Amino acid sequence: MPDSDYVGALLTDLEQDLPYLQGRSIHSIFMGGGTPSLLGVDELERLMQGLYQNLSIDKDVEITLEANPGTFEIDKFARFRGAGVNRLSIGVQSFHDQHLRQLGRIHSSDEAIHAIEKAKEVGFDNFNIDLMHGLEGQTMKQCLSDIEIALSFKSTHISYYQLTVEPNTLFAKFPPKLPDDENIWAMSAKGAALIESHGHPQYEISAYGKIPSKHNMNYWQFGDYLGIGAGAHGKITDNKTQTIFRTLKPKSPKDYMVKFQGKDFGSATKVIENTTFEFMLNALRLKQGFDLELFESRTGKSRDIIGDIMNNAVDLGLLSTEGNRLRPTTKGFDFVNDLQEMFL
């Protein structure tokens, strides 16, 4: 499908979702899911122009583009920068070629290094590097060397997360032989310590940043967001009724474009019933926790409804309180799934 057709669909999709904004302004834009760096420069410039024409965008907006090192072109990215993209998220995953091959990545370690160097060359001083650990055959030395190489580029943000095998994927059908739980735990702990020792404080389970991502923080604080494009989902609070619902666009690009031809994306909506659990599912991932006033404003519920669970979590050593602020303890952060489930 031509890029121009898809960008046209995105802008029509946006126009149909504008009523959800309810007069609010935009403080972050994230172009992700797959390889948006394949998008032609003219098409991205058209998309950016359409966003600015239709939205009230903050002056200090964070505009992130996900980039695959295998599709990184120096001339294209210089123009992306000129079009308004001010942050990159570079999907490196590993600087070891054997691990990249096992993950099915199309880029090599050299290409990943080249992409980062070129990003800096064209003026991207705010960028994230994605790294994975717990890979097939990965040693502790390889794990830490991935981090050391990433740190050498002085990125502002590092995402460091464990490989998980999702259902209905190739890995689920042909499971890789991953390190045992003890080694994975050690990689997680030693990797986190190494990243933090270089001035990247951990602010979320898998996120470390000199400059925390505004977009990520909005997710983890249960904020609202529009989602346009194939497979995109949004989360909206109706300010009049205080109903919170999710929107979902057709997952397949083909189905998405069929909807576009009919000028009706038929955005599926689903009301979020258990807003307490949904809030905790996100906010308890934050190392600094959250303020109870945020819980009340984002869920529309009184803090009193979580009082007993909160006290129980404190007694179990999973949660700490300081005034109105709740935050996971070290133990709670290590066993965050158990902590979250207490609010289910």
C-alpha cells in the first residue's frame, strides 16, 4: 500500500477521534508499532502538518519515532528531525549478532552502532536505546557488555527488559532455550545497577532515564491518550460522565484501509469496569509510586476504597506510605505482579 494512502487514512482517523479530546492539549506524540522509520519523508512531513493543523500541541511537546537500525537512513532522519521529531527510540535489543539472529532482527550489531552514531550526527540529543536480557545462550558478560556499549553513546534513556515468550508467536511454537530463572534474575539486578551507576535512574520497571519519557509517564500514571492507525488503542475519560473507556482500531492494515475507504473506522470502544485495578496495573510500575490524589482524579473513586488493601500491602512489606504518596518497597518492586493482584 502506498505510504500516501496510509497517511491519508491516519489523518481521517484522527479527525474522527477529535471529539475525544474535549478541548485538551497534546504534550506527547509517539509513532511506534513495527517500523515507522520506513515511512517516506514527504509522508511523515504531511502527517506532522496534519497533526499540527488538527491538534492543540504544547510548545515543549515530546515527539518520538521508533526506529529500526535496519531501516535507518542518514538523509531521511535529518529531514525527520527537521519535520519536528525530537526523540528517537532505537530498537537495538542486543549488540551481539548471534542474539540478533535468534531474535529474528534484520539488523546487525554494526548497523545498530551506525544508526546511533548517525542519530547523534543529525542532532538527536534525546534518544532511547532498547535492550533485552535473558536471551538464548546469553552470558552475564554479554549482557553487561550490551549495556556498556549502549551507555558509551550517552543516550538520555535506556529501556532494559527481559525477553518474554508470548502466546501464538514463533517463539511459543519453537521455544528457545533461555537462561534459568536465577541467571535471568542476576542479569536483571546487575544490569539495573550498571545502568543506574551511569546516571540513568530507574523510574519504571524497565525504564531508566536522565530524561524520563513524557509519553511513558502518561501511560504509567493512567493518563488519557488517542490511538490512531492499524491496531492502535486509546484510553479516554469522558469528562462529563467520568466514564473511562478504551478505543481499538482494526488490527490488520488491510482491514484498517477497508474501513478508511468507507470513511468509517468503526472504532471499537470498551468501558473500563475495574478502574482501581487498571490504575494499579500501571502506577505500581513506577519506582516513585504515586499520590493518592492522582488515584482519585484518574479513577473518580475515593481513596477510602483501597484503604484495607493498602494497609495489608504495607503489613506484607510490599508497599510504603509517606503522607499521601504510595510507592512499592524494594520487595514490592521485585514482586510487583503479586502487589498488583492484591487490587484485582
